[in-house]
Amino acid sequence: MQDYIMCFLIGVCTILMTLSFITDSMPKRMRFSLFSMSLASILLLMANKLAYFYDGSLTLPGSVLAKICKFLAYGLFLVIIYFFNQYLRELFTREEKMDAVPKSLGYIDLFLFAGMLTLIISQFTGFYYYYDDTNTYIRAKWYFVSYLFPQIAIFCQLIVIIWHHKKLNKRLFVPIILFIIIPMVAGIVQFFVHGVFLTSIFIVAMTALLYFFSVFDTNKIVKNAHQREIDFLLEEQEHKKQLISQTVAALAEAIDAKDKYTNGHSRRVAEYSVKIAERAGKDKVDLEKLYLIGLLHDVGKIGIPDAIINKEGRLTNEEYAIIKTHPSIGREILSKISLSPELGVGASFHHERYDGKGYPFGLKGEEIPEFARIIAVADTYDAMASKRSYRDILPKEKIRSELKNGIGTQFDPRFASIMIEILDEET
């Protein structure tokens, strides 16, 4: 049973080593620590098994392998704890709440180096263990010291974790505690038994557990970071949208201010355009675009002399010819906004007629952009429903009659019909 567990854990650690190379979301040092722990875990299991297998072998290769593997079995346990210590250092470095990595982790490194040095010395003095004439492994008088180094190091790590637990990620706290406590308990049991590799098995199992929780934690951090980035971008996008809307609205007010009779005209045209489009089944995005386009439909009037715009009475043919240039002026102004080329649709085409007799291009029917066809209806309605220098507000029935007569000639039938519905519903 023990052999099956060891083979399974070796396979798991091999997979973890492979995954360490492709888990780019995890910090490099943390990834290296987990990779080293997985590699050391594989070697630890193999060393324990080979040391046990060649124990008592009288052949030269068997004798050498038994001694080398037994040394590795002791040393690799210290190596795993050392790289776990590096993992903790990186973990504390990553946490924003930490001012600095606890100095005690550095002292644990020194203590583990001392344990490795003592292990090397014991190979020549038999301080921990020795092999008798039959090449059989025998624990020496000071064998327990070999357990003190890893146990004390793990205990110190436990103290550090408990002391700083409020500053650590809660998702990793439990697996870290398990990594420390379970091998510690297994080490105590291992001291009293022979032939069962409890410490090795549990330290390897906890390494695998720690790796999986580390990947889960890192993925959670990356996901949260991506979400924060998305939220930031959405916030920036919304801010830019508001900035554009406010700028366009201010420009529309500046345009309307040129004519004392048309104050608020651009805003009303934009609002009626949205009402028409909404009843025509347009989505929210289209409605937002149409509102801005409607606000700017008369931007070309910036280039028309105030004397013509504010003239009392009807215009002369020459003055009307100048007024008719405002779509071209508007198109030229808005063409400079390359990021939103659709803003010029209303300014360029809102005086085109459905029958092709409009200006400036004489477009006909579906040749006229849809938004411009909607704005043309809203613009004409508001012009009739507003007081002008040359006339008062037209009666509701007169407005309705003009809209109805313009269906299929001046206006797109669909949008003119919707405008009539809206007119009929208004008081």
C-alpha cells in the first residue's frame, strides 16, 4: 500500500513540476519555490525507497546506493523546508499589508543550513546513523538531533504564520498550516517506527496540496486584477462618454444662442429623434449615438452670419442660398472628429428629402442615412412647433397636416408616421 501511495505522489509531483513551467500568472520566485519543492519531493520518495531496498545489500553498488539514498532522504527533507521558507518569503513580499518580510524567516534559513552541515558531518562521524558490517542501517545515539533541525524550523515557521496570519491571504492560510503541522506530527511518529516513510509521504502530499491552493489563489488574484482593470476601463469609457456628451451639449447651446428664436432647438430635435428611433425599435447604443448626432445637426450654422440667422422676416434668395450651405459647413467641421465619424451624419444630410429634392446632395429614399431621415422629421416638427422671426407657432392640426402631406415626399414614411403618433399623444 505504501509503495502505491509513493508512486501516486511521484506522479502528482511530476505533473506539478510540468505545470510550474506554464503557470505564468504566478510570481516567478514563488513558482520556482514550488517547482523545487516538487522536484525535491520526487527525489525524497525515490531516495527513501532505494535506501530501504538496498539496505543490507553486500554488493558494492548496493552498499554505495544505500548510503547515498539515505543521505538524500535526510537532506532532501531539509531542502523541502528551505524552499517552503522561500515560498513564505515571496508570499509575504506579495502581500500589500506587509511592510517587510519577517526577519525570523532569514534566521530559519540559517538554521536549516546548520542542519545540512551537521548532516554532512554525521556522514563521517556516525553522529546520526551508521551502517554495520552487513550494510544495515542503524540509528545512532544522537539520531534524534536529525529530527530537531527540521522540526524546530517547521515550528518556527508555524509561529511566524500565526503571528502574521491577519496579514496573509485567507485562502492560503489553511494549506500553509496543514503543510507545517501534518509533517511535524508525522515526524514525531516516524521517530518511533521503522520501515514506514510517514514524514516523506506527508511532506510530499502537503507540497502537492500547497501547489494547488497556490494556483487557485493566484488565479483568484489575477481574476480580481482583471476585473479591476475592466471596471477601470468601463469607468474611463463612461467618463469619456459623459465628457463628449457635455461638450456636444455645450456646443449645441452655443449654436442655438446665435438665434434668439431657436433657443433649445438642437436639444429638442435630439430628444424627438430619440423618441422616434425608440418606437422604431432601435437599441440603447443607437439611441445614445442618435442623441449626440441630433444635438449637432445644426453645427454648420456657426459659419452663417448672425445678420442672416436673426433677420426679421423672410430671407432673400441670396440669403437662403447662404443658409443652405450650413450642412456642408457642418460636415466639414465634424469630419475633423475621426474617432466618431458618425457625428456628422445629421449635420450633413438632415435637409435631404425622401423624394430626392433636398440639399446639398439630392439623395433619395434609402440613400439618405437612416439617422438623418429621423432627424429630418424631428427638425421639421420642432421648426413648426417653435416661434420664428417671421411667424408664430403653427397650430397642432397644421403641423399634423404638414407632416402627413410630407410622407413619401419630404419624409421617410415610417418615421413621419411615428412622429404623427407622438404628436397625437402630446397635449
